[in-house]
Amino acid sequence: MAAPTSGLGLPGYLLLLLLLTSPTWVTSVSRRHPKDQANSPSSDVACGQPVLQGKLLGGELTRDRKWPWQVSVHYSGFHVCGGSILNAYWVLTAAHCFARGKKLQTFDMYVGITNLEVANRHTQWLEINQVIIHPTFEMFHPVGGDVALVQLKSPIVFSDFVLPICLPPSNLNLHNMSCWTTGWGMISPQGETGKELLEAQLPLIPKFQCQLLYGLTSYLLPEMLCAADIKNMKNVCEGDSGGPLVCKLNETWLQIGIVSWGRGCAQPLYPGVFANVSYFLSWIRYYMETVPNPPQILPSLSSSLRNNLSTLLTIMGSLLVL
Ligand code: ARG
């Protein structure tokens, strides 16, 4: 049976309105949130606090709520790197993810996703406004200064599934911290990639020990951190780059590292090397605080109105294809 045509004018009007108000909206991915009052494009949500934390009896957060700051960076439609949400407009990732010659418009980002093949109603698709690469990237080391700040064209809408991670204090004592990394990187030396977001608890490895393991050919800069679970052969691998290394301190998760490089993946002798976030803190803060948000068309439209419109359009769209 054909879809009723009498209401076609309204969806058309709504589509136009929506395109005007939300330039990065795509039909396959919703930008709405179940609890409207929690929709906030501003940075007024708590960082490093997965919702429900501590409220589950003997249980674990479901996988999609456990690491709500995880970002998937795509190039040409394929996952290439991880990243983390710092606030509604800024994502932290590795500089080498944006290798020279790659076109910026070909990159995009996803948040609120755990299975790369299944976007759900919590998934948001985001376009890049600009990428700021650390000035020392590749200057003193083949992968030194491996930090990039990505400013998004439109703000992330926070929800129970999409939340920012906290930056660490500059003087954080890393001793005895329990740290985890997450990513969609390779899961076997044969190059198999995972579709589900994986997590690994990685003990931090003292710098001198890490340098001994790498030997003289791969020197480590003071801005680098090492971590690996040598006993259980857990490590980061290709595709995990740019993703976060986070540690829990007083019930709050802080990002202490960005996945950067390593020699091989499953070789127990070579830990994963991370860019030390504390080391780059003032650079990160400077850009987040001084670069203005990109201009929004009709900024007076609240995000909740935008999301309501998006919901409405999704519903109307599905009615039309029924
Ligand atoms: N550079 C890699 C990437 O782009 C990540 C390196 C992680 N570590 C390793 N042991 N290979 O995904």
C-alpha cells in the first residue's frame, strides 16, 4: 500500500527546517536523547562519570554505558582511530591519525557507538570543523607530540551513553593507578579488526623499564607513557590509536594517555606507548578555552528543540516508508 500523501508538505517543511537548524544531521543516525532535560550541548555535564556508576548491585555497566567518552574516527567511511570526548565541541585524539595528504572533509566521527556495524538511537555522527595538531608532532621523535584536538562543526548532545572524560591534574601521581584502554583496533596479528569496542586493563610500566625493553633504537620522550599487561599479553594495536587510557581516581575517570605507538602488538616485550595527557595539558586547555565555537545557523534554537524536530522527522520518515 502506498504511503498517504496528504501530509507530505509537512515533512518537506520539517526537513527544510531541520537542514537549516542542524547542518550535520543525517537520517540514519539520531541526535536525540531519551531524557530531554539532560540534552546539553554545553560542558555543564560532569566528566569522567558514566551514569549509573555505583548504582548497580554487584553488576557491571552495560558495555555501551561503560566508556561513554569513546569516539570512533572514520576516514572515507572506515574506522581508522579512536578518540575521546573532552566537551561538546572538542575531541582528543592522536596527531598521526591525520597523516599528511589526507583530506579533512573525508574524516568524520561517531559517538554513542560500541558496535561499528550498528548505529543505534544513541549514536551521533559529527563533522570536523578543524584539527589542531601539536606543534612538536614528529619534530623530536617519529611519533613525538602525538596529540590532536578536533573541533566539531556542531555540538555533541550528551546523554547516558555519550559523556565527556576528565583531563587529569598536571601533578597526578600515577603510582598504583588502575588504568584501562578501549578501542576497535586489531585483535590478532593477522590484521583482524574488531567490530565491538574492546577494553583492557593495562598496568603502567615504569619509564626506565619501558626504555630497557625497547632498547636504544626506540627512544622514549618524557612526554610518553608505557602500559601493557605483559603477563596476559594484552596490548593496544593498530586502530586503537588516538583512543584513551583512563584511570579511576576517587570515583572519577581521568584520561592520562592517548594511544600512540608500539612495536608489534602481541609481543609481550613491547608495551604500548601513549602520549602523556598531563604533559600536554596547558596546550590542550589553551585551545579549548581560546578557540571560539564554530558559528551555528540559528543558534537561538535550543538543542532540545532541534532534537525534538529530529525525532519528529525520524517518525515521519518511518511512516512514509511503511
Ligand atoms: N599506531 C597505532 C594506530 O594507529 C597504534 C599503536 C598501538 N600500539 C602497538 N603496540 N602497536 O592504531
